[in-house]
Amino acid sequence: MDLQREGKIRHIGLDSIDADELTRAREIAPIASVQNRYNLLDRAAENVLELCEKQGTAFLPWFPLGNGTLTGDAGTTLAAVAARHDATPGQIALAWLLHHSPVLLPTPGTGSPAHLDENLAAAHISLTEGDLAQLDALA
């Protein structure tokens, strides 16, 4: 908080924390964002995400594509949803994150402009309630 008053930092973001740590940190200073591992198959930080939703805090999931496990054939459910939307499994995994919570801001890595375009296209995929139910059941 002193560093904010001194103008040395504007916002505070935390990485790899649990819900109790986030609660304690909020008692000290306003928290702008949390970055925890989170994706379609790894939802161990769901309680932290829920706390961020209640406070309007940005949640940046790292490994949003499961470090590559979601960009390939991650199972018949993900592949089937991807086929229905003429998309890749990775695009569906990103679209699920965007549908899952308004505070989630996935930041997948990319190695080329074409891959960047593919990732950005996930924002335009409208998953149905049926799609979401199928994907939610994967965890």
C-alpha cells in the first residue's frame, strides 16, 4: 500500500494463491488481478475464481490450454464440440473460459500470427447451453 501511495506501483496482481491468501491480501491492499493455473480440465482454483467474481477482480488463467494438452485430441467430448463449431479443440477450450466467467481473461501463448488469429477467433464462438454442459462435465 505504501508503494501505491508513493506512486511506485499502480495496481497489485497476485500469482498462484489460494482463497485464504487472497482474502488476507485484500485486507492489506486492493488487488487488481489474480493469475492462477486454470483451464477446462484443471479447475483446482475454482474457489479463487469465485472470490474474484464477487469482487470484480480480473482472473488470468495460466496454462489456459493445459500446456498443449487441450490443443490436440483431448477427448471425444472436446473434439465433438469443436467439430460442431468448425473449430479446433484449443479454440473451444478458450471459448469455454470466456463463457465460464466474466472476470476470466485467458492469455494463451502463440508462436505465429496464424496461431494468434486462431486464438482470437475463439472469442467469436458462441457455445450453446448443451455445449457448456458437456464441457463442464469434463472436470
